[in-house]
Amino acid sequence: MDFRFARAEDAGDLVAIYEPYVKKTAITFEYEVPTVEEFADRIKQISETFPYLVALQEGKIIGYAYASRYRERKAYDWVVELSIYVDENETQHGVGKQLYQKLLFALTKLNYQRAYACITFPNENSVKFHESLGFHWIGIFEKSGYKFNQWYGISWMDKELQTEGNVKPIKSVTELTTEDIEYLLE
């Protein structure tokens, strides 16, 4: 498996991975599959600041993961929300775990303090996945999203990324060192 940073040109492949989640599940609360153009814009916007990684198997993108801003207020700058999607034919093969490990590594190097995962509830597989990576359950917001004619809650989990007491300025993804990038892409 290979890894690299997502590019706007990947939008078609990423939409193909994302589409079944929109159409068949409540894992995402989107009702409509974004266009390739919309998705390319999302990739560009997120990638300006945060790591946005793709996993490839024999040159084909089989999963992606990225971090994004948690909230707009300045005091939230040191925390991020994570997203991950794996081709529905590639789940349970370790793709997601490797993507998340690399993403969490990059976020730690960029001085983020905490990562949040917002998981549609119920979703025991996702909760177990996050627990295996050191995330801790912090709460449920009942009836937060309405999709497929029913209400779903959202479960929040978090992971501490820094154990030091000193808060350092956040770095942009463009400030990762050559060594860091080599690790991410190996």
C-alpha cells in the first residue's frame, strides 16, 4: 500500500468511495453526493491547512482521511475533527488504521493537542476502531441527524495528541519536515 497527499485531481476517485456512504448509510449526514467539482474544492480548501491523505493499492485510491477545523473560535485552534472513508470493498484490511496512524502522526508534528471523532450512533465498528487507536468515548448527542426517515445520534470520541504541558503554535501542513513527509508517504 502506498500513501500520498490528496490532490484536487483525486476528487472523482474520492467521490466514488464516498458515494455509497451517502446513499446507503447514515455514517455521513449528507443527503446528496457532492459533485466532483465540489469535492475538488473541499480537497483544496482542507489541504491548505490540514493533512489530507490517500491510500493507494496498485495505483488505485482505496481510502482517504483528513483533519479539519473543529470550530471557528480562536481557542479551538489546537483541536481538530477527523474524517475517514475507505472503499467499501477494502474495509477490514487495515487501510483505515494505517491512514489514521499517519494522520495522527502528522497532527502531532503540527502541534495539535487533541483530535475528535464524530461517529454516527449507533456504530459499534467505528467505536471499536477508534478505541483501538487510543480514542476515548466522551459522549452522545441524541437525535442529532435525520436521515432515511429516522433519527441518529452522534457519539464523540477524543484522543490526546500532546502530553507536554507547553502549548506550541500550530504549524501548517506545509511546515512538515522532509523526514515527517517521508514517514507519511512510506
